[in-house]
Amino acid sequence: MELAVFYSFAALAVGSGLFILLTRNLMYAAFALFMALLGVAALFVLAGADFLAITQLLVYVGGILVLLIFGIMLTRTASEDDTSQTPNRVLIKLGRSFWGVGLSVILFLLLLGVLVNANFRLNGPALNSRSTIRTLGVELMTSHLLPFEIAGVLLLVALVGAAYLALNRNPSR
Amino acid sequence: MNLNEQLEHISQSLTGIVPELFLAAFFLIFLIAELLLLRFGDKAHTNRRLFLITLAGAVLTLVLILGQWNSEPSFRFRPLLFLDSKAVFFKILIVLAWLFTWLHIRLLRYTFPPELSALLIAAVLGMFLLTMATHWLTVYLSLELLSISSYLLVAYSPSKKAAEGGLKYLLFGAISSAIMLYGISLIYGLTGTLDFTDPAMRLALATNSPFVLNMAMLMTLGGLLFKLSLVPFHVWTPDVYEAAPTPLVSFLSVAPKAAVLLVLMRVATSWPAELLPLLGGIALVSITVGNVTALWQQNARRLLAYSSIAQAGYLIVGVVAFNQLGFEGATFYTAAYLLLNMTAFLLVDLLQPRSETQLATYAGLGKKHPWIAVILTVVMVALAGLPPTVGFTAKWLIFSALWDSYQQAGQPWLLWLLVGGIINAAISLAYYLRLPYLLFFKSTSVTPSTPIYLVWGRVVSGLLLGAILLLFFKPELLMQWINNVSP
């Protein structure tokens, strides 16, 4: 039963990923990304990482994806005779289709080789608590206090920088 | 560990990372001070005050680090950070690079927005954490802190070129971070730990086939190699060096490399020995690619960018040699490289203040500014690694370490690396001497821009020349320190 659920969600994630790669409409790609992220969130639940799954839904589906769709809608200047089937234009010429595909296939085979040959050792304690939230909360404030604080400073730096760039960049210059 | 012990350990650790806490607080204080001062007072006044605040902060950081000099090597936030005197030494180098950058900015009278000082503080904080990191989580996070600050430092100016350079930097950086995260996740899957000082990691890694091991290590090192601008993560270097203002380029070309090199040393001592041929190959390819491509460059900063790719290759040769002398040599090389490269950028900037640094504009300037041109010649000779300069001493140290290592281990690839490195030092002479050739043997083609603040520029570059020559005749001045820090 669990295996069947796992495979169906994995198929959802991989299938939507392939659709993103092959579709020529940016909007369809964004919606397919929604399905892919949903599939990944479900896989997190199956792996016992409930908090991570919820965060994935909140941050990626709720925040980033909506931002992405808004970005596409606001920056697009559609011409009159465009339909939903018209492919999005790519500004640069796609000249290296043979080498591009060839390199990607080689890279895929290399990574596949690594994963097949690797001697994985996942020796964590067996999962018996029902929720990871308590553990996460305690660990973030004790053993992982420092990374938590570094991440805080990191986000502040990014915020300052983003505000500065957005305020001081005049696109006409 | 129960909760009480953990809390006690945290409060103990907090007293052991005072410089980092100070920098984090300083970053916040600086942002608030900037807001308040800009509200009450005119702009020129504010800029001067903020500069003094930065300077005071940097000096105070230096004092705080020197206070850590004699502290016992021990873990902080076990197993996330490890403070030893090596980390302290590299932190001193980083603060010196920071102060040098400010000297450069003041000498050339750059006007930078105050946000830039805040970003520099954050970058220094990232590098400090990096020098102590012994856990992939802290390595990754501090590397990101450093990266985000550097992207912003490159992209801050409103010109189109800066935007292009910043975007390229960001894209390549994000991709190499992603590769590094993939590698770290593989390593975690293979070993079940992220702490690379843990012997369990080495043992678990050694049970894998060489193919899996090499791929996992190469991907995990991706982010580090990106910061060191080593092949195959070097593509961003020339464009970024061309786009950013010269003082920031000089900071970014040296300080992050010092911090990352220390991480690489720590990784090399605790990972399986298969890492060394991998690093050796990367070093040889980087040295060759950097030196050969530099031959065709038409811009002084692009030329120095390719030179820094090659120099980064030499930097890790000392790590590859993997003996006491090699690590000391690499540390010495870092210090020498810091001195030489930052001096080179300062002098290039003094000759053609705040320019695009096209090589053609340097023709004939040697007769106009003989003092600075002569010092630039010495620096170029030093970067190529010829006596009587500190560059020669540094290259001599790492090559003799490599030779020792070859004689002990007898692996032929060490000899190839040695021969390749020496041949490349000869090739590099061809482009390092191009700038002196232009300065002295070509006649002026363009009207030179008026020099600014040249008196202080002369004094400072004279002092730097003194340091470069002194460290050749008396390298033990620096070696004593380095011997002390490497147990």
C-alpha cells in the first residue's frame, strides 16, 4: 500500500518535471511545477518529515510559485495573434542542441552510476515519534543554534542588498 | 548530552567566538548608525563618520582576534566550529585584507555608498566562520553568507556592466552551491554524518568504489573550488573582475581564497587519500588554463583574473603535497599572495585612477611615474615567482614540499605536477612582464589622467615594496609565526 502511494507520488513529481522540460508555454510550465512540488511534499510526508512537507507547501507552493506566476503575467507583452498554444520565444538562438542533449545524457548516466554503485549507510535511529516538530524546535535552539543564527544574518544581508539594488538601479542607464 | 549540559556548552562556546559575535553586532549597529546619521547631517560629513566607525570596528576586530591567539585548540558548538591558532592566523590575514581594501578606497578617493561597508562586514563575518568550520552545514552556510555579500559587492554600482558581472557571478555561484549541496547530500547518505573531523566519515567513505568516491568529493568541493576560482568552476572570474570596482576586486580575489584554503586543508587531513590526486589534477589544469589564457588578455584586470586562477592552482599544490612543509608552504603562499595581489591591484589603480584598466592605456606611463612603475614591475616579477621577491620564496616552499612528498611516496603524478608547475611559472613570465614592457618601452598614446593623492600613494607603495623584499631576505619573520600555528 505504502509502496503504491510512494510510486504514484514519485511518478507525479517526475512526470511534471518532464512536462516542465518539454512544454513550450511558460504558464503551463509554472502549473506543472506546482504539481511537481506537491509530489515532492507528499514524498516528504512518506519519509516521515511532516514539518518539511508543510514548509515545502507553504514556502514553495504558497509563496515562490505564486510570485513566479505573477512575474510571468506582469512581464509578458503578448501580441494580438497569440493563443495559448503559441510557444514562448527564446531570445537567444538554440544552437547547441546536439551537444546540449548529449552532455545532459552523459551527466544523467554519471549521476545514475553514482547512485547505483554507492554504498549508502543511513543509520539513523528508527522513527517512532509521531511528529518531528518537537525535535526540530529543541534542536534549533540547542545543537543547531549557530546555523540558525548564521541563517538569520544571511537573510538580513540578502534583504539589505535586495532593497539597495531595487532602489538604486535605474534601468535606463 | 542532556539539555542542561547542552545549554552549558552553548554558553561556553559563546564566550569563545567573541570576534564573530562582535562582527554580527557591528553589522547591525552600522546599519542603524547609517540610518540615524543620514537623517541628521549632510552626506559628506556622514560618509566620513561612517568611515571612522568602520575603521574603528576593523581595528577592534583585529584586537579581539589577537586576544584569541593563545587559546587552546578546541571545539565551539561541538562539532560545528573548531578554533585553533591556524584559524586565528587566517583570520588575521582576512582582517588585514579588509584594512588594505579601505586603504585602497581612501587612497584612490572612491565614493562608495555606506551599504557597501555593511556588506564588507558581513563578508568578513562569513569568512571568519569559514576558517573555523568543521561541519558541512557550517561550511555551506558561511560560504553562502560570503557569497551573497560578494554578489552584492560586485553588482552594487548602477552601471550596466556591473549588473552583467553581478548576474554572471550570481548564476555561476548558485549553480556551484547547488552542486555542492547535492554532493553534501550524497556524502551524508554515504556516511550518516556531516562532521568531517569525525573518523566515521573517512571509514564510511573508504568503503565505496573510487568512481563514487571521486564524484561525491568533486561535487562536494564544488562550492569551495568556485570561491578559489579553480577549473572547472572558474568561468566567472574574468567577467567579475572586469565589472567590479578595483578595490573590491582586490579584496574578493584574496580574502575568500584564504578562508576557503583553510577549509580545504581541514578536509584534506580528514578525508581518504583519493582526494589528493583529484586536487592535484585540478591544480595542474587550473595553472595551465589560467596561464595560457592570460597570454591573450587586453585588460589589466582580466589579466590579473586569469593570473589569479593560476595562482589558486599553486595555492592548493601545498595542500596536495600533504606534509608539514606543504601546509606551512601553502599558508606562507597565502600570506605572500595577499600582499602581492593586493599591491598589484593598488598600483594598477594608482597609475590609471578609477579607470577601465585597458592595457593599451598604460603605454609609456613608466616615464611619467617611474617610482610606481618600478614597484609594479617588482610585483609582477614576484607574482611570476622570481627572486629577489617573496613570490620566489613562496613558490620555492611549495615546490620543495611537493618534491619531498614525491620522494617519500614515489607516485609519478606528483612529479608531473611539479614539472607542470615549473613550466607554467616560465609561461607566466611572458604575460606578467607585458605590463612593465608597456610601461617602459612604449611611447604614450593617450593623454594620461591626472594622478590623485600621489604622495601618499608613493609612500604606501614604497612600504609595500619594502615588505615584499624583506620577506625574501628574511622569510623567517613570517615562518616563525606559521611554525607556531601549525602543530
